[in-house]
Amino acid sequence: MEWLEKNLRENFDLPAKHPSEEALRRWRSAVSVVRNPRRRFRMVADLVSRSQNEARRRSIQENFRNFRVAVYVHQAAVNFIDGAKNKEYRLTEDIINAGFSINPDELASITGKHDMKSLRMHGGVDGISKKIRSTFDRGISASDLDTRQNIYGVNRYPEKPSRSFWMFVWDALQDMTLIILMVCALISAVVGLASEGFPKGMYDGLGIILSILLVVMVTAISDYRQSLQFKELDNEKKKIFIHVTRDGSRQKISIYDLVVGDIVHLSIGDQVPADGLYIHGYSLLIDESSMSGESDPVYISQDKPFILAGTKVQDGSAKMMVTAVGMRTEWGRLMSTLSEGGEDETPLQVKLNGVATIIGKIGLVFATLTFLVLMVRFLIEKGLTVGLSKWYSTDALTIVNYFATAVTIIVVAVPEGLPLAVTLSLAFAMKKLMNDKALVRHLSACETMGSAGTICTDKTGTLTTNHMVVDKIWISEVSKSVTGNNTLEDLNSVIFPTTLGLLLQGIFENTSAELVKEKDGTQTVLGTPTERAIFQFGLKLEGGHNAEDRTCTKVKVEPFNSVKKKMAVLVSLPNGTYRWFSKGASEIIVQMCDMMVDADGNSVPMSESQRKNILDTINSFASDALRTLCLAYKEVDDFDDGSDSPTSGFTLISIFGIKDPVRPGVKDAVKACMSAGIIVRMVTGDNINTAKAIAKECGILTDDGIAIEGPDFRSKSPEEMRDLIPNIRVMARSLPLDKHTLVTNLRGMFHEVVAVTGDGTNDAPALHEADIGLAMGIAGTEVAKESADVIVLDDNFTTIINVARWGRAVYINIQKFVQFQLTVNIVALVINFVSACITGGVLLSQQCSCCGSI
């Protein structure tokens, strides 16, 4: 079988991820002996549609860029165009009766065209909110959702209608061999009726027709069931939820339930779900490359308040008021012009198409030989009996039957349904994994995951529960455990009121967490698990104190950044001065500090011995498997609006030790990986001592394993990395770029099949580069999910192991099935050839055309 493997390698070898268009076209051109192209190629990418889509997208992006230039470089040009159009927007009776004061098309055009003149004419963002009956603090009323959808539209784009069962029947009838057999059946029936009369003359032809109908119905039912499974999986992929304010409370809703007037909360990594206007926020950077094709992010402010659907939040956070949804958005119009190009085929699908092609060629040779042998035998017998000069209608019927026998051998030989049968198996695996909390976005991930040799996993929320609480705190040179109410009271008693006020101010102002009111009136803290833990600690610590934390105003916010590993806020104080608060990775914050708050509540210079004690405290917390964060502040008289927060001159307030327990079952899952030959590597941004403690508890860090920090890893040469990488088990204080470098080297230097987990926007390059990208469903951003092959819905490491187990089982079983099918097909060819030659056209084996079974 070496010639078969060589042919498959040359023509049907396809990478699992990001195959080139040349590779996709190569295997298509190598495919021949295709009985039913419509069915064979149903589950492969339509390269023509994809090329047309890309051309349309480039054209639209070019138009968008030209339009943007016209808007910002020469606003007068836009006014001229608007004047030329002289378009008048009228308020219909339906709009007036619903209580709105602006036409839906006019509202959509303001955002879509970035029309500042029209926006000012309507009273700015405040004026627009009044005209659509929405308020910035309470949002809209849930009771008028239907009215808003009737007037302003629903947030959905036109989708390709589902194919009916009869369309699959029609596709099955396009099989060339079945068409030939139908013609043979018709000739057989006509000749039979002429020679043997009715009904005896109909038997052969009718038998062939009934066999064809049986094959068509079985094939159509199988394909229809498969399409329903894929539609269900596609619907799961499209489920995206966002936070909005409605009826005065913050709610999580599907993007499809979004209506005009909704107040949407945007944060890093979100995909903007609709066109809207910026209300307020901090350092909001929008990636508009999907619309404009330009990679430079756009800074959004009250001077440039327009936010378009389909763009992504690259940095910062904000509140946005929705002004257009669905087909009234620029993104909706773009989507309506693009047809589906289909998903890239998997390597196994391509390989099976190659197998079907090769066997088909062999079958064609056998079919031709069979027909020739039968014809020679027939002519010899006829010549010896009645002579070749006398021909009867029964002779014609015999020749037709011989031809039908040869065509049937091709039907038996070519496993036309084999690629689709494997696709159905992968779809079944995807459905099973969905039940196990893993959403597979790409079919190829089911195959590739089975051969993974390395898993690079995050720590927080994947190996740990992500249910965080502040367990210890260092403040005023005192380290305290704060897990109970009594210890909180003790902490209150040992620190000065001024220190307490400073701590609470830093907690409540320098945070991305938010205290929101639920529908039932209860209050909930929303935000990342780390931010929630510190915020909830602050609420407990605050008690009845009227601390200084409520007597200041936010001026500037720098959201947490995984590269800087800190977040900062600038607040204005009642005395006219300003105060920076910075919170983040303990080593980074301590390095920024040259002062500290002492036991008497005074800011004093930090001596070397005190710095050493602080670092020892951090290491002590980390050795107890606690995440460590530091909080510091700096007083300033003035600030530069365009500059970043200071990086020195801070005063250290406190160190938080946050407990995040290891998930149950993780240790057994890691052990199962190692016994299967899969190496688990932890890549985290946490302190190295915290990472090592968790890794040892999980069984990841063994005696021969190495724990390294990101800066050390970055500084290594390629030669040093080649020696180092095989032994790395833990990488701490890493940047997203470090993860990407590790994955690239594992794949390039060591030819490993690598699975990578990620949740942040900056993890997208590593998820894209890895053989299998696994995004977190709970903590993951939309950008990370979009770059991933699998979404782990419960953020659990054991789910990742289930994906690997299922992938391996599916891959092994499919390989065995293919090998078995090859053997059976070749044996069937030989048997049918011999049988037809000996018996005069009787076949001893038949094949199911929908799955290839003999």
C-alpha cells in the first residue's frame, strides 16, 4: 500500500489549521471519478464564493475608508452630498404613536455616516436618548421591547434558509451512476416488455428502479439528519451574551434581544453588537479592521462618539446607547452582501476523498474489464450456437444487463459516502462534547485534539475554581488573615482611620467591579473574580464607616492590561489636588514604590530592610498558593490628559493575598494526561511562587520540571530555548507574547501538536497559532473565542481532558474504519469481478452508498 500512501501525501495532504488556497485547490484538482459532485463536496469550502466574498469585503472596506476620509478630512464634502441627496426623513404615525421622535433610518444614518452635524441638530447624545425614550442610568423599559422591534427592527441578519428534505433527495439523484442505472432500467423494461410481455418483462427494470429508490432515500435521510446536527451546532456558536441596563438594573441578554435605546456595557475583548453612540467611559479603543481593513485602533470619545457593529473593543471600557440594529447597521449591510463560503475541510476529509478517488480509479478499471470479459464471453457463446449474424431483442437485454453490472461495480467500488460518513461521525463527537461543556467551533479540532502531545494551560479559572476570596492582607506593616468577621474587626482595630479610608478609597475607585441592582432588588457585585473578591472584601471592611472613599471623583481610568499587569485611576480630591491609585502584580507595584504607609498611618520612605520584609511577605503569601496584588497611591497637583499613569514615586498601602482553590478532579486529569504521554504546561501571569505551589498541587511541576518567569524566558537565545523548552512545566509572570513564543517553538522546533488555553484579547495570537486553541467560555472575551477552535463552556481543565480523550477515540476509530473499508472495498472488487465473469453478470456483494458499508 506504499503507492497509495505516496499518492495521498502528494495530492491529499492538508494542514489541520490555516491551509493555503493552493493546498485546497490541489486536492480538488486531484479528485476524479466523482459520481455525485454535489453530495461529495457539500461539506467542503466553496472557494469561488469565498473569493467573491473577499473581493466584496475589500471593496466595502475601501469605500468605508474613502468615506471616513471624506468625513474627517473635509466635512463640507459630506454636507454637499447630504444636500445633493436632499433626503427628508418623516415621522410616521406608528413612530409618533409609539412615543418616539426620530425616524429609524435617520437615526441609523447618524451613526453609520458619522454625521456630527445631524447629531448636534438633534441635541447630541442626550437629545437622541430623549427622542428614543431611553435614559443613561435606567436604560429602557422591558415592557416596550416589542414596540421598539416593530419600529426600529430586530438585531438579526438574513441567514441562508435551511435545506428541506426533498432537496437532499434531489442531490442524491444527481449521482451519475444512478442516472446511468435508471437509463439501463428503462431500456431493460422497454426491451423486456417487447420480448416477454407484461408483467414478466418489467421485473428486471422494476427491480433496478426499486434498488435506486432505496439507495436515494437512505442517502437523503442520512444527509438530512447530518444537516440538522450541524445547524444545531451553528446556532450554539452564535450564542453571544452582553450586559445591558434595563429598568434600572444590569442584565445579561443575548445579542439577538438587543433593541434601539439599550444601554450596553462594553469592555476589553467585546465585539460591538450594534451601532451606537458613546455615553461615557475610559480609554476606549475600537478595532475597526473588520470594517475598514485598517489595523490602527480608533479612539472613541464624546467628540467622536460613533461606534459601529462588528468592531471590537481593543482597550478600555464604556457605556454605549444603541441607535441601529440588524440590517440598519453598516455590519448588517456588509453581512447581507456576503454568501457563505463554508468551513475549511479537515485533513481526514481530504484524505478520504483521496482514498475514494484512488479506489474509484481501480473500480473503473475492474468495471471496464468486467464488461469486456462478459461481452467476449457472450460473443463466443453466441458465435458457437446461433452465429453472430442473427440478433434478437433478448441479446440487447443481455448487453444492457452486462453494462448495468459494470456500472454497479463502480457503485460498489467508489465509497462516495465515506467522507460524509466520517463528517457525520465528527458531528456526533461535537454533539457529545457539547453535552460535556465543550463547544467545538471547527471540525478539524475533533481530529487534531486526539494527537495533541502538549497542553499549555492557564492557571486561574482553568486549574482553579475562579471563586476567589481575600484570605490575607498586609497593611500598616501587619499581616493578617481575614477569612472571618472577627478577624475583620481585629483589622479595623489595628489600623488608623486615615489608613482605612485610604485603603477603601483605593478599593472602590480603582476597580472594574460594579455593585448592581438585580430585578428582585438584591445587590450583586459584577466583574472579574479577582476584582469581585477585593470589592467584596472592601464592602465587608467598610461596615458603617463614613470613609474618605466616597468623597472623590474619577478623572481618568487605565483599565487592567495583561502587558503592564496593572490598572490605575486618577481621582480629584475635595482640596483641589489629585491622587493616582495603582493596583496590580505585586512585584511591579512594589518596584514603583519608594514610600509606604507605616503602623502610625504616616507615609514614610521605604528602607531596604522594609522592602525586603515586603518581598518576603509576598513570597510567603505566594508559597501558600495565594494570588498576590498590591495597592499603592501617589499625590499629584496636576496631570497631563494625554500621558499614562506614573511609574514611580508611589506609596504602598497594602498587599492582598487572594485564595483560589484548585478544582476537584484536576490532579487526576493531569495524571491521566501524563500516563497518555501528554505534557501539561502551566502558563500564567501570577507570581512564580504562587504558580509553583498550584502546579505542585496539581501534579504539573515534577522533580525534573522547570519553573521559569516570562522575562527570563524572553531573554533566551533560540539555542538556549531548544535546550530549555522540553523541561519547562511552569511559566510565571508571562506576557501573551511569551505564550505565543512558547507555542511557536513547540510546533516549529519540536514538531509537537500543541493545545493552548486562553481567555484574554491578547491571547488571540497564541490561540490562532496553536494546533488546537481552547478559549474559556465564562472568563473568555469574544475576541479570544473567535480565534479558538474549541470553547470550554465551564472553564474547567477536566473538560479539556475530555475533549482530548474524545478526539483521540474518534481519530483512532475513524482510522480503523478507513483501513477496514479499504480492505473490504478491494476484496469486494475482486469478488465481484470474478463472480461476474464466472456467472455471467451476477454480483455477490453490494455496498451502501451513504456510508460505504458492504
